[in-house]
Amino acid sequence: MKRINTNCKYKIVVLVALLITVSYNFSIGQSSAYVEEVQLPANFKLAYLGSVIYPGIEAGFEYPLRLIDLQKTKRSGREKNIEKSSFVSTSIGWYHHKSFQDNVYSQVEYIRRRKNSKGFYTEFLPGIGISRSFVGGTVYETKGDDNINVKTVKGYNYAMVSMGGGIGYDLSKYSVLPITAYTRLTVLAMFPYNSTINLRPTIEIGANASILKVKARKYTKTKTRIK
């Protein structure tokens, strides 16, 4: 008899837990999602590049991978829309360190971007690439026999990784121009640099222009709060 009572108590506890879970999910709301193939804009970018106090320029291309459209309806009936997009970006940059060197680099970045309904967005982007310095003036090289020679190829090659973040605004929200303006802070890590790693902070101020559209997946997710 005690065993039967124990089994009944266990079933009651499980039933109550299920009812609480269903009631909680219902009170939060209902959600749905679907996937479709759409045409998303691919962007050409051009920016002023500053490495500390050294001026430069950067140009590149952003290829869209996917778009997640989050549509939320709150209890008050107000709607909130957020777009989460992913891109792969290729770029080439240059900056000039007066009386020392010029640096040219090329990199590939993975961009995660989050944009609200007003057109403002934030982004995060890690990257990898290569860098080449071109040293100004005369460069001397010493060898094992203590001879000093003048180098004809004045510069060095480096591997490079980067990490950056930025903010921007989509001007196409309120105009016919398919342009976004942005600013971005990135740290470049170049190695080997005299047996160490050279950390170089850069800032970009530029614009993206949508020059064509390509096929990509769009995920639309809706969520409505009932209570």
C-alpha cells in the first residue's frame, strides 16, 4: 500500500510540473520560425584608416552569408524588430608612418552585425591576414662574417590576426541611397616582429555601398507575448 501511495505522489508531482511549464510558456507567448532564399546586398566599403596617428586607407568587399529577422510583439502591442546578419569580408589596407615605413596588409574577416529597426547597428569581427612593410631610407644587414651589406629589398613579411568592433547607421532607412556609414576600432597583431608580436590599433571611418545582390538564407523568427 505504501508503494502505491509513493507512485501516486510521483505521478502527481510530474503532472503539476508539466502544468506549470505549459502555463509558463503560454504566459510568455507564442513563437514561430521559417527559412527562405532571398536576395541580400553585397557591399563595397571604403574608409579612412588611422593607425595611432599615421594616416591610411582601406577598401574591401562584404559578402552576405545569412540574415536572421527577429520580430517581437510585446504585451502592450508594440513591435520590435532586430536583424542579425553574418558576412565574410575581404579587404586591403595601407598606412604611412612618416620617415619610417609604409605598411600594406590584406585580410579576411567574419562579421557579425546586429541592427535595430531605426537603422543603428553594432558589429564584431575577427580576422586573419598577411602584412608587408616597406621601410624608407637605407637599410643595412649584418651577416655571420661581420660584413655589413645594404639591403635591396627593404621590408618584412608578417602573419596577422585582428579583432575589431564598431557601430554604424543604415542611411537607406530614410533615403534612396543604399549606403551605411560606420566607425570601427580594430587591433592588428603582426608576427614575428623582432621575435615578438607587434600590436597596432587602428580606427576606420567610412561607408559601405550596396553594389549588387546575391542569394542567401533568411531566417524569420516571430515571438508574441500573450499576457
